[in-house]
Amino acid sequence: MKKIILPILASLVMISFMTYGGNEKTIANLKAAFKGESTASAKYAAYAMKAKTEGFAQIATLFNAAAKAEHIHANNHKAVLEKLGVKVDPIKPEFTVKTTAENLQDAINGETEEFLHMYPGYVSTAKDENVMEAVRSFTWALDTEKKHGEFYKTALAALNAKKVDTLPKAYFVCPKCGNTFNEENPGAKCPFCYTAKEKYIKVS
């Protein structure tokens, strides 16, 4: 009996090591990023509704586009976790909706923290732990958040100058990496993941 049990235990230990061994920090970061992006997606959707009720249609469109991008980021992080054998529990987003100006500033603060501090750290750790799919997922999010931060700054400046009508009326979101464009005619392919522009999601 002992001769049978010992190989089974050894196999279980090996499976556990293959799934989690050396990846603990990256797994924790993926879970945190999944929670953060899921919350951001729900929050920005709520901010879009608030902007619409305040009469700022273009800002509502921006928030809706960002909400879609953050949802894609959350799903990418979740997919990496599941590939690592980690069960991902649903989360309950918690946030507060204020005025559109305050919501834009909150979005700027959040995006800036992510692309300056959070994601660079996550990328570095994933590289150290050799979880390259996490490196890719984190990098796509990082590069997109930089763009979102600029979009939000432009929107807040337009709001303060009472020139919201000058903001874009439509955005395009890459369904693979979440990259977000405000150009009328984005390039032929996404520069982050090379997805063809025909597959972009238009938000207007």
C-alpha cells in the first residue's frame, strides 16, 4: 500500500509545483489586476451614465469605450490565471459616482497609478518568474492605460473650458488587447497585438 501511495503523493506535489511553483507573486498580481480591471469596467460604465445625465455625451462615450477596454483586460488576466490552474472567483465592484468632473479626475488618478507604478511592477515580477503570458497581458493593459489617462486629461480640460463638444464622438476598442483609439480611421492593425482594424469594436 505504501508503495502505491508514495508515487501518488509525489505526483500531486509535482502537479502543485508545476501550477504554482515559483509563480506565487505573479498569481497574486493577476488576481489583483483582475479585480482592479473588473471594478474599473463597472465604474466607468456608471461614470458614463452620470456623464450622459449631465449632458456630456462625448465624455459618456469615452467612459463607455474605456469600460469595454477594462473588461477585455480583466478577461485577459483571468485567462492567464485559468491557464495556470487557478480558480477565479467573481468579484463585487465597489465605487462611488460623483460629478463628471470628479469622476474624470478619479479616472486620471487611477490610470496614472496603474501605468506608472502598478503594471510596471507586475511586468517585472512576471518576467522574473518567467510567466510570459502574464507579461503580455500586463503590458497590453499598461500601454492602454497610458492612452486612457491622456484621453481623460483631454476630456477634463475640455469640460473645464466648456468645450466638450470638441471631443471625439466615437472610439474604437481592440477586442484582443483593449487598445483604444479615438481616430476616425485607426491604422490597419493594432500596434499592440496586430489585430486587424476590421475587428475593432466601435463605441459611439
